[in-house]
Amino acid sequence: MSFSINRVMAIATNTFKESIRNRVFIGLMFGALVMIFASLIMSEMVVFDQRKRVIQDFGLFFISFAGVLIAITIGVLLVYNELKRKTIYSLLPKPIHRYEFIVGRYVGIFIILFVMALILSGAWFVVMLLRGVPLQPIFIKAVILILGELAIVSAVAILFSSFSSPVLSGIFTFGIYVLGRQVQFIEELLHAQKGLFVSLPSLKPIGQAVASVFPDLSLFDITMEVLLEVHVGWGYVFGALAYALAYVVVFIIAAAVIFQRRDFV
Amino acid sequence: MSDQTILTVAGLKKTFKVGFQRKVVNAVQGLDFSVNAGEIYGFLGPNGAGKTTTIKMVMDLIRPSAGSVKVFGDSPGTLASRRRIGYLPEHPYFYDYLKPTELLEFFGRLHGIKKITRRKRIHELLEQVGLTHAKDRTLRRYSKGMLQRFGLAQALIGDPDLVILDEPLSGLDPIGRKEMKDIVSGLKAEGKTVFFSSHILADIELLCDKIAMIDEGRLLYAGPTRDFVVKGQLEVEIIASNVPEGIFTALEAHADSINSFGSRQKILCNRDSAQQLVKLLVESSAMVESVVPRSETLEEVFVRTAQHPQAEVSK
């Protein structure tokens, strides 16, 4: 019997039920909501023509920031908690493939991130309307791209959690997130006539490896385009999502292969 | 009872490397046994004998270092075999934020049971394990005994042919133990095969048609429970009254000891002499009140077998 979407969705639904009870999720959501509404007050402290930018910048930053923290904290704990609470022993002997467990967990965490993005972007739109900023398609594109980035970050978290402790998984995932945000910068450094890789050429192979292997997460950040009202086409959005999907597939396959070989002592 | 073999364990070994120095621990060292359809099969051994490791290999939670497990003629990891197995882990833990109905609903979905059938089955199972009254509580509020009973319900959600229970009686109070034993007997009556582990010998002796006994990962005995108990039969105790004085010499020739209690005589003899002694008593018109074979307890046999494993291995 092959892959079953019903079994994956059953696991995803259970993951969603588990995650919405997670205090970290509730705390981060609440904190991000407070900060998005606080941008109304913050915007009062700047000159009039900058108010719109403050609200837009704050909103996108906190949707992305809360999302990354939720993706990492919940992602690294989901598999670990199954082992720690020994619930895996009653789940895996059911008629499911081990890879369906990994995919189901991943889909579940993505649904959580989707709900988070929906609530926080809803709050952000309300704040903008209160400030008299008309809603534009680029706002939705920006949120969709944040979700693309979170899809990659949560897949990385699941990959590490399939074989590592939550603390190490969290550190590794956050490390990849930080480096992923710097991939474009590293590429520029690699081609520069001066700078880090010129003064320390022994680091160049590391820089090349990071630039070619790590996902370029800066592709998903269009805050500057939003602030400067630069047009971003749907073609760019779908291209970035396809790029995210490719990384997600690779990370989830790797997690499934590792998980498949594990002994649950 | 059918002779169809549904679980075969052959040459099963598991080695772990533990600690910083990767010290080798041989948890299971070449087990061979098989379980036929319709049996209640006991898996016996002291704590740390390798029972749970073996069961986890049967459930494909742990992969063997050597040897094989076949369930319904298939590898244990296949969905086809898992559909036919229900499993209760040792000290079961569940998603405690869910109600029993929600978790059974989830597991029912994994089994591919249709919604209407699922609802009906969940209702029946909670009734069977006596948890209908607590179906609206989250599992966090369940006692250990209730969790054990829920564990059995979740093992049965897919209406399995083979039910594997790892220490199902541990931690239960006497009433809980009796209820669990009744349910296990009921499963056999339904035609299901039950394989369960325990270190409590009395439970095994009472419930099981066959047993496999292991210690330190090695098989000490595999076969019918009755044969294992018969091995431990020591002597026969005969109680008789109105024994004529004249036959005492003949009795003493066959008996190990004769003790008087008022008008009664308690005669102890070995199994081979018992028939001759009873014949002598009956022919002398003595009243034979009871003939009771005195056995070692299963516990005594277990300890003796564990001390002299080579003499006892049987398949």
C-alpha cells in the first residue's frame, strides 16, 4: 500500500491540535499581535511621511519574526516530544509509513504557520486601514513570500529534529536561517575585489559552499520593495515559491530517510 | 484452534552500542519461537530479559541485528501486516490533551476505517474496556489503570487478528488485573491471537496456552505451558482415612513419607509410585480422600530453568 493523503492529513490534523495548545505558539502570536498594534503608537513618534513606512516595516518584521520563532520552536519539538512522551510507540505501529509521519508532521506545522500568517497579516491590514494606508496586492505577496521562507525554515527544523536534540536542532536551524538570509551578501563578497574572502582566501571554499548549498532566504524578503512601492510581479512570487518547494522536498526526503533508519528503543 | 503460524521469530538478535565507549550490549541473543492462530502466547522473563526489545522488533520499532521476524508471512514493517496487529506498549503514553474518542478517531483514520464504522467501533471499544463513563475527560485526567484499559482499546481499533500486549498487567490493582485478564480471555473467545509479555508468572500460567521464556536475551523454553509446569511436578500427596494397620509395611515400601493426622494418613510419594499406592489403599478398603500432584510453582521452575538453561531448552 502506498502513500495515503488521508493518513498524512490525519497526522497533520493531530499536529495542528497539539501545536495550537503550545504555549510558545500562543505567546509568540500574542506578542506579535501586540507589537503590530503597537506600531500605531510608534508611528506617532516619527515625522508624518514616515508613519506609513513604520507600520509597514513593523508589520512585516513581526509576521516574519514570530513565524521563524514558531517554525523553529515547534518544528524542533514535534518529533522530540513524540519520543520524550513515548507517544511514538503507539503511533508508529499503526498502519502508516514512517515517511507519512514526517510529511504529516510537516504539513501540520505548515498549517499552524499559515493560520499564524492569516491572523497576524489580518491585524496588520487593520492597522494600515486605521492609518489610512490603502491595501495593495504587494502586501499579500509579501505575506505569501514570508510563508515560503517559513516553509523552508520549518522543513530544516523537522530535518534536524529527526536525529538531534531540540537544543542542537534549534541552534542548527537558526544558524541556517541566519546564513540563508546572508547568501546574497556572501555571493557578493565572493565576487568582490576586496573584503573577507580576499584577505582570508582560505575561507573562500566555505563561502562558496554556503552560497551554493544553503537556501537564499533573502529572496523571500520584499520589505524594501513594499516600503519603496516597487512593483513585484506574481511571476517572481511563484518562482520563489517553486524555489522554496524544491528545498522543502529535499529536506523532508532527507528527514524521512533518517527517520526510516532509526531504532525507537 | 488453527495450526496456522502467524508469528515466526527466527534467530533473532539485537546488539546495542551504549555509552561514550560504545560498549556492546547483546539485548537479544538468537530467539526462535512461533505463535499459532487462536493461541494466547505468553512471553515470560524477568525485568531486563529482552522482552520489550523483542516485541519492538516484532512491531518494527527496532530493527534486528540478525535473524528475522515474520508476521502473517510478511515483514513486520509492511502496512498489510500492521493492519492485522494491535499493539499495547509497555507503560503506554498517549496524546494527553485529547479525549479518548478523539484519539481513537485519529487512530481509526490511520487504519482507514470509514467514519460511520469508526464511530460505532469507538463506542463498542470504550464499552468493552469499561471507559464509557470517562469518554468526555481528556486522557491527562486518566488514572494509570484507565490508561492501560484505553491502551487496550486503541490496540483493538483496527479489529486486529493478532494482539500484542507488552506487560498489560503491570501497575494495575487486583480488580484491574482481573478485568484485563477477562478481556484477554475474551479476545481468545473472539478468535483473536494474543501475544503478551509479563514477568508475573501466575498470570502467564493462568492465561496462556503456550509460553516462551527468556533470560538475558536467550530462550530458555518455548512450548506448551502445561509441559513446562509438568516438568516442575515433584511428588504426589495422597490423603486417606481408615487405613488398615496391616498394609502399612506395603505402603512404606512405595511411599517417601507417611504422617498421621488423627484418623487420616498423609502419604507423599513420587509420581511413578502413586498409582501403586492408590491401588493398595483401595484394595484394603481404606478411604482415599484426595490424590493431589504437588508441583513446584511456575516461579520455582522459572528460577531453576534460568539457573540451568541448557537442560531445559525446548521448541
